[in-house]
Amino acid sequence: MSGVPISDVNRRNGQQGWLDASAARAYERMKAAGMPGGCLSDAGRTNAEQAALYAAFLRGELAATAARPGESLHEVGNAIDIAEPARSWVRARSEYGFAKDTVANEPWHMVYGPDTDQHQDEEADEMAVTLEEMEELVRTVVRSESRKLWEEAAAGSTGSGRAFRTAVRSVVASAVEDARDALVEDLAAALPTGALTRAQLKTIVENRVRAVRSRREAR
């Protein structure tokens, strides 16, 4: 296989069907729109598979024709052979890009043409929404991981938490009051965006400074 897997199995060989990336997406859009499944006779073929079919055709073993190796659109993943009832469904909906080929005695043979695929823009819109959702997911994960890091630092429960806790202690212990704002900015820059507000960081720094000062005064 040299293309993208599709969600149907070839009846010809019982293997997972595949197509060129654009044709595969169009095929899956048709299935999502209601094209009957389980009707795929053939999809993409390797050059070796095409050569075997052509040899069988020359021997008179096939009822249908077979293109010479290197000349079939099946080899580039832009053609499907499809049985009923899906065949009628596809032929009635050429706006998905698949149309009957010019081979007269092969009503099952459909070729994908991106220029006639009217649903490609929908795919771009879907991808844009997906990217927005992914960006929000990334932000959520970063915030969650940052919170866990601070919790681990407070508890010293993991190696990463202990290391982070030690680093914060070292920085804050050496600070003086007039350097607290700079420390807040340094910490804000080091953390993922949105992990903690500057007000939260300032509270953490001030609490740590007070704790250090109290211990020093108690000595």
C-alpha cells in the first residue's frame, strides 16, 4: 500500500482498501453522507497487483478489461471499483468527485477528480475548527500540568516536583524585598503562558520571603 487506508476492505483480495489522500477523504465523506458500506470491489493497487491482473486478462481469465501496468488509475489511488447498492449512490452524487469512467463495459469503475469535488471546502472549514479546538486543548493541558507541577513542588512528592521546589526556594531565599517584582516577572516568563497569574506568583513569592525571614529571625 502506498496511499491512505479507507474504512472498507477490497472484495478482490480481502485486504484493507487504500486511495490517494484526497480521494480517500472524499470516499470517507461519502460514507459519512450515507453511502452503503461493504460494496468496495477494489481501490488502490500496487504495480505488481496491476501486472498480475493484466496477465490474467491476457490469458482470458477476466470478464472485464485490465489496463497495462503503469497505466491504471488504481495504481495511483484515484479509482475505485464499487458494487451495488453503493454504485448507484455514488453515480447519483458526482459532487463528491467520483464519476463513471469511460470504460464502456465496466459500470463499477469510478474515477476521482478533485476539480469536481464540491465538498473540499467543507474539509478546510472542519480542519480550521479542529485547529482552534486543539489550541484550546493545548492551553488546558498546559494549565493542568503547571498546576500539577506546583502541587508536586509543594508536596515534594516527585523528582520533578522536588527539583522545582528546590529551585524556587533557592531563588527566593536570596531575594530582598525590592527584588520581588523582578522575581515575579522571571517566574512568569519561565512558566507556560497562563499557568499562573502575576498576582498568584506575587503571593507565592511574598509568602516564601516571609517564611525565610521568620526562620532567620528565629535563629
